[in-house]
Amino acid sequence: MRDVISLTKWLTCLLFAAVCTLGAQQKREQAPHFTATAMDGEKFTNASVKGKVVLLDFWTTWCPYCNEEATLVDRLGKEFADKGLIVLAINVAESKKKVKKHLEQHPRTCPVVLMEDTNLAAMYQATVYPIYVVIDRDGTIAAEQRGAGGEGALRRLLARAGLESKDADDNSDGN
């Protein structure tokens, strides 16, 4: 009988811990207030993207993983544009001249923002690349990822903000 009571107490504690953990995972942090101006002059703020899902892609020209995933990020941006996705590619700590030269060889279809034209790199402590941050329609941080992860990982990040394609399994790389 003692063992049953001990087991019951243990299971109750385990269930309580699981419920607390689940509750903590669902609470989302509000995205910090930001301003960003793309190289083409388009301006973005929390207010201007309200009601949209935003994928922030922090990258550098010298990062091979950033370059490998840039095409993928742009393609997902096009795929989900009609569902309200905005992708901002934020180059970190490189000159406008260097970024322009890089983009001539590796064009991007999403808006490109230089670090000097935004406060986002400091807010998200962009020190490793790529970094992906997804902000949901309510302006909260839905997901973050530091480092490359492939298409499957990016799709899972977007899904945390409610963006899923019907054929997500067909387009995934299994990550």
C-alpha cells in the first residue's frame, strides 16, 4: 500500500511538472520594437508589419551556410507571401559596398537590410550566422533558430507562427 501511495505522489508531481513545463513553453515574448530600412528604401516597423508573420534572416556575405540557405529563404518567402509572410534579410556588420557587390553575384528577392539601418542585430544578439527569428501576427516571437537547419527546420519555424503548406512533407528535407 505504501508503494502505491509513493507511486501516486511521484506521478502527481511528474504530471504537475509536465503541465508547468507545457505552460511555460506556450508563453511567448513580445518582439522588441524595431525599425528597419531596406536597401531599396522600404521601411519596416512593428506597426507596419502588424498582422503579418515576419521571418528575420540574419546573415553575412562570408557565411557559407547563409549563402546556401538564402535561396531557400527567398523561395519560402515567395511561397508564403500570399499568407502574409514578410522576410527581412539583415546583413550584419558589413559595408553597403560589400553587400551590393555580393548581391550582384547572389541576388535576393526579399528586402535586404544593412545593420546600420536597423536596431535588430543588437536586439537579437546576432553573433553567429545564420540566425532566424519568426515573429507571429500578434507581434510575439514564435520561434528562433541559431545556425542553418535546412528546409524542414525553416518550415517548422514558420509553422510555429501558423504558416504551413498543405504539401509541407513533400517540400521538406526531413530535418
